[in-house]
Amino acid sequence: MNARRLIVVTVLFFLIFLGIYTWNERTGKMDTISTNVGIEITGFVLRSVMFVQTSVSDFWDNYINLVNAQDENITLKKEVNSLKRELADLKEDLAELNRLRNLINIEYRPDWKTIGVRILAWRLGANDFFDSFLLSKGFFSGAKVGTPIIDAKGLVGRVLKAGPYTSVALLLTDSGSSVAVISEKGRVSGILQGNGHNKFLSMRFVKQNEKISVGELVLTSGLDLSFPKGIPVGKVVNVKYGKNSMLDIQVEPLVVFDKLEEVLLLQNPFEHILPEGSPVYSPRPYQIFSPTPIEVLVDETGKIEENKNIEKAYKDQSETSEPKNTVNTDSQATGA
């Protein structure tokens, strides 16, 4: 190649480069093409490295690590065999217990059917007024109104409202909840009533001469025909003298309501032959006992007078309502 041809090729190359550079400055196509090419080359290299790494790791896990898996398998088989032996022993103990109960003729508890149910929400919507939660089953699945609710520790409450597939449960702690109970040792009967969320329950209608001690367990008595007898409810934490010759007893629930996630429904097998039990929600009256009825009288201003001023209130009302000319009219008639 002579010098003239070299100069021509160099000038042509320079012009082509200048044209491509000018075109790229206006459109940016070359930058895009070079960027995409670089990304694809980098991705190809990285994918190749990752493929090799994954293949080596899988080979290690599937072949070399099988020795440790075999040792773990032997250990697990030994644990399974041990658990099977323990289960067989427990079944034998249960069979022996059932035979002994049949021999001594003890009626432990009626055959109440249990149904597992999940808690969906707490204090939802219009039920925020109650100490309650929403259940995942309704009356189609056995969650009828009044159905008792328990968990592994004891009594939770009852079904307050029931829809086809969901229901609302009223907790023991609600002020409208009441349960007939009996103490475990002294066999003292009473009515257990709620006082609100995270508060102790109150055991009412217990006379001062009854013997009940702190730490004693309280169970359902079954007298209200709403709960089976013998379900643990709470533990006595305070006993003191109250008003009207009654004891003021505070009971701590056994169930930790804030940690509940699933509960059990108890279906009464004798519901079709028993009379109706106590209402699910029973508002507590402000004065259950009153030594003497309080007489009240409302005057013209709307003020309520108590019984200590009853005679004065009646007298004032009679004087204001009597016509002033009554005496004069009577005297004139007498004179005539």
C-alpha cells in the first residue's frame, strides 16, 4: 500500500468516525447499543459462574452430606419408637381408669361434644360494647346461642350471638356475664359475675357464715343448666365481709383471655330435654338487696325527695293544690 492510498483510507475512516459520532450525539443510538451489549456480556459471565456454584453446592448436599442425614434418620427412628411406647402406656392407663370409673359408678361429666373453633377478632364493630370476640363458626356448625366455651385451662364464656357461619362470644369478664359456681373444698355455691376486662370476677350471694378461703378453686356447679358441672373457672384471691350479711369474694380467672387463639365449644347432649338455662347476658342491678325500700316523690321542679322528707313533700303538695276559698265557701254554707 502506497502513501496516497493510506492517506485516502485514513481520511475515509476519520470521516466515517466523525459521522458516527455526530449521529450518536444527535440520537444516542450508539450509547444504547454499547450499553446493552455490555450488560448482556456481564450477565452471561455471571450466569455461568452461578451455574457452576449451584452445581457444586447441590452435589455436596445430595451426595457428601448424606452421611449426616443417615445419622439423623437413625436418631429420629429411636425417638419415634420411644414415643410409641409411651403412647401405648398412656392408652393402657386410660383403659384402666375407665374400668375403675365404671366399677365405682362415678358420673364424672355428661358426654358433651367438643368442637374446635378459631378466634377471628376481638371487640369488633357493634360488639365493642361487650367484652367479646368473634368466632369462626356459627349455628350451622354447632355455635348456638348459650353454647359454653372452654380452653385447656378452664371456662372462657358463652356464645352471645350466632349467625350461620360466625358467632360472637361473651367472656366471663363482661359485666353482663354470670355463672353458677361452687368452691372446690367447702362446696360453697354462688353466682360468679364479671367486672370488666382485666379485672377480677365477683362471687356473689355467699353468706358470711360460709367457709371459703383464699387460693381455693372455683368450679361450675351446673345448677344454672347452662354449663356442665366441674369446669374450672377461677381461683379465690380475696375474701372479706360485705354488705347485707354477704361475703365480698374476688376470683381470678384461670384463662388468660388476651392470649387465646383457639377455643372449644361444648354442645349439650341433653339440650332437647332440658328446660332453658340462664340468659347469656344478664345486666347486674345496682342494688340486689335493700333492707328497706326507698320511697321517692318528685315535686313540681323535678327534684326527688327521699323518704326522710316524704311527709313534708306530701304536705307541701297538698297545700299548693288545695283552692284558697274552700274554707270560706264551707263557712258560708254553714251559716246559711
